[in-house]
Amino acid sequence: MVVLAALQVSISLNKVELSVGESKFFICTAIGEPVRLEWYNPQGERIVQSKRMALHTETSRSRLIIYNAIIEDAGIYRCQATDVSGHTVEASVVLEIYQRLTFRDVQSPQEFRHGETAEVVCDVISSPVPVVVWYYQDKEITEDHHSRFQVLANNNLQIHQVTKADEGVYRCEASVEARGEIDFVDIAMVVNVPPVLSVFQQSFNATADYQESVTFTCITSGSPDPVVTWHRKAQQLEPSDKYILNRLEGGRSMLTIRNIRQADGGTYSCKATNKAGSQERELFLKVFVQPHITQLRNVTAVEGSAAMISCVAEGEPLPDISWRRASDGQSFMDGDKSRDGRFEVRGRHGKSVLTISGVRLTDLGRFDCEAQSRIGGHQKSMFLDIEYIPKFLTNHTIYYSWEGNPVNISCDVMSNPPATILWRRERFTISEGTPNMHIHSADGKSVLEVTPMSDRDFGRYNCTARNNIGVRYQDFILAQAGECAPFLLVS
Ligand SMILES: *[C@@H]1O[C@H](CO)[C@@H](O)[C@H](O)[C@H]1NC(C)=O
Ligand SMILES: *[C@@H]1O[C@H](CO)[C@@H](O)[C@H](O)[C@H]1NC(C)=O
Ligand SMILES: *[C@@H]1O[C@H](CO)[C@@H](O)[C@H](O)[C@H]1NC(C)=O
Ligand SMILES: *[C@@H]1O[C@H](CO)[C@@H](O)[C@H](O)[C@H]1NC(C)=O
Ligand SMILES: *[C@@H]1O[C@H](CO)[C@@H](O)[C@H](O)[C@H]1NC(C)=O
């Protein structure tokens, strides 16, 4: 019979303090002849190999390794030995787990906005809980000395109405007296100031089409230095032939608008932006435009009808329009009516209409339209042409001759547009080729040369003048001299 030695078991350590994240191992040694050597966790469960718990068991020795300890691992661990007869003995080890002083992801710098309540975060943990003290410029922050400062229950430092002057490095120091543990982090605190914009001059004047330039200036302050952009009609302006963008010392930003045109007038804005905010200011450009007559045409009117002459002018400000009759220098302003009531001017919004009723031939000629504004004037001329039905200029309508003697019958006509003149005898039109007849044509005049050959060639000749306004005729009489002449002369 084999005599068994009494079973005994022991663990290398009996009380262990371990900080979170540390690893540790324990050796359980058995004396006697154990058939099993097993570990039990604080919950009384048998430990099996896992990721964070490793077991290396030989006959009389077992090693338990705890990797990366967590708070929940704390408690009493037992090592149990069992012999052939089922008899068990145990040893235990007390595992205490504490949290070391740890700063959790403390940011630096921490940024705040001017005027707000800043909370500088110092997230520190330990078990037991740490004592936190804040320092600024090597001096402890106490509420007695710093009325706007307060260390919160969560260890963060609260600053009321933070200003640029509060900027700097703050030290968060944490300690655990029980272990004599102490540590700190330095946190840079940054105070951002929203942009403030100002302008020297808000409204600008310029005249279009004189290659003029205008420069707007916006002055900015703020922290960090704001970025300045320029806008017009909801669009950001980019440097171009038209726009020059400049940034000078002292937060001065400038926009130069070149080669000013009418369309450049209106509202512009500069906008300053930084991470604390943005501000926008409006600037105005007033563009003056010299008066310019854009529409004035020659007019042709029919005698006796009404003529309407219109003149259209642009400009900023809109010009006043007046008329001048070149023949006598007479002027007509808006709302004027001539004494005889025939000339009348009506205008509005850059357009003026001169109405002449009962147009006469004497109205023919040049008229000047003049557009005048505070900044200048422009003048243009037009011609009034008058059309009328042909008029006969002579009342010499009786001619005398005798057989074989040529005579010139002259039909003198005034007309506009020029008239076509026809000679008729009874129902027949006289043409080149009519026997004994010749037609000599000149401007406004037609001469019929008749060489009477028989009685039949004496009598009425009809001169017809026609233009697009109408037709007129005049009768001529070719009388036989010697027969009638003496008689006519006597009568
Ligand atoms: C721009 O013109 C207007 C109108 O003539 C005038 O009242 C104003 O003073 C001018 N502004 C500047 C900045 O010249
Ligand atoms: C208007 O009439 C004048 C005189 O007849 C002429 O010199 C001028 O060319 C005309 N203008 C136009 C635009 O027809
Ligand atoms: C004929 O012509 C003359 C001179 O042009 C003028 O004085 C006279 O009144 C005219 N007579 C008629 C009847 O038209
Ligand atoms: C008639 O007028 C034409 C043209 O002017 C001239 O050539 C001719 O000799 C004149 N005839 C008479 C008879 O005067
Ligand atoms: C002359 O001619 C016109 C048109 O052809 C006619 O209307 C008129 O009656 C004529 N005059 C005479 C006296 O024949």
C-alpha cells in the first residue's frame, strides 16, 4: 500500500494590487500527488483558458496569467487541488484592481469664442477619485482670486465671458494621495474673436464710360485673422480685368472696380469670416451716365397733316429733353405749346415728342433735340421734310402761233416728291413721236414744243402732274394768231 503524502497547495502571492491594464501571473504549487489542479474566479466559476486569462498547468504546478486587467477582474481567486481519493485543498489570492491616474484624450489647444462661457476640459480618472488643481501662469486658480473662474465637479475649468486676455496655457494637475500619484497636462486655451468690419466710406459716385475706377475699402479685426471676400448680386467676385482685390496691413481689404460702366452701379458687400463667425457690410456705387440721344429720325410729313417727331435719350440721371427750331431758333420745352397752338411738346422718362399739327411748307427744315442733365448734355439734329400735291407755278395758259410757227408751252410744277408730268390732247397722251410735237423735260418743268400744221393743232392742251400725294392738271390754250389775237387783245 502506497502511503500518500498529505496534499498541500500554495500560491506564490496572497494579495496583489494591480492597476487597470496591467498584467500579472500567479503560480499555484501543490505538494502531494494531485490529480487535478484548477483555478476558480471570484464568481466561483472554474477558469478556462480565454483571451485575457491563460493557464499553464503541469502535474503539481499551475500558472494563471491575467492580461490587461479590468476593474471587474477584482476579487478572490482560488486554486484547488484534488487527489485520487477526491479530497481537495485550496489556496487563494486576493486581487485588488485600481485605476491609475489617467488623462483621457485631453485636447490641446481648446478653442472658444469671445464672450461665451468656456469649459476647458480635463478628463482625468483614477480610483480613488483624483484631486484636481488648475494653474495659470504658475499660479493656482482659486475662486477667491479669479471671480470668473470655477473648477467644476467634473474637474473641468469654467471661465465666464472668456476674453482674448484669458488666452494661454492652463495646467490641469491631478493627484491621488493614497498612492502619492500625481500628474498634469498643459492645455493651450485659444479665444477666437468674431470679425468686426468697418468702412471709411460707404457710398461712391462715378461716371460711366470715362475709364474711371473706384476703390472700396473694408477694415477688419478678429481672431484668427478673418478672410475677406467681396460679393455682388449673391456672387463672389474673383480677380479679373474688372475687379482687383487687395489685402493690406492693418486688416485693410480693397476692391477696385475698373472701367466703370452703367451696369456696375448698385450694391456690393465685403464679408469677413473666421472660425468664430462672419460679418458683412454693404457698399454702394452710384454710376452717372452722360446724356445720350439714342433715337431721333428724319421725318417726312404731308402738308396739312400732323407730324410727330420723337427724341429718346438715356443717361443717369435721366436727362430733360428740349427742342429747337433751326429756322428761327425758337425753343420748345416739355409741356410747351406755341402761340398758334400748332407746336406742342410732351415728354416723359427720357422720351419727348414734338407734335406739329397742320404742317406747313414753312415748317420744313432742321430741328435740334437737346438732352440735358446735371452732368452734361447731348444734341442731335433731324430734318423735317414736307410732301405735298403738285402745284402749278404759272398762270400763263394762253399761247399764240400760226401754221408752221413752233411755240413752247411751258408747264412749271413745284412738288415733293417730284411729279411726273404728262401732256394730253383730248383723250390722247402726247409722246415723243407724236407728229409736230416735242417734249423738253427739266426739273419741275415740262416744255411742249408744238409746230401747228393745221387748224386741228390749235385748241386745249392738258398738263397733268402726279406724285404719290396726288394729281393736278392745268389746261393751256394754243390760239391762232391773226385770227384771235387781235380779237383777244381788243377785248
Ligand atoms: C454722389 O452724388 C450725390 C448726388 O449728386 C451727392 O449727393 C453725393 O454727395 C455724392 N457722393 C459722393 C461720395 O461724392
Ligand atoms: C436727314 O436729312 C438730312 C437732310 O436731308 C440728311 O443730310 C441726313 O443724312 C438725313 N439723316 C438720315 C438719318 O437719314
Ligand atoms: C397769275 O400770276 C400772277 C403772278 O404770278 C399773280 O399775281 C396772279 O394772281 C395770278 N393769277 C391767277 C388768276 O392765279
Ligand atoms: C423751245 O425750248 C427748247 C428747249 O428749251 C429750245 O431748244 C427750242 O429752241 C425752243 N423753241 C422755241 C420755238 O422757242
Ligand atoms: C386733263 O386730264 C385730267 C386727267 O387726265 C382730266 O381729269 C381732266 O379732265 C383733263 N382736263 C381737261 C380740260 O380735259
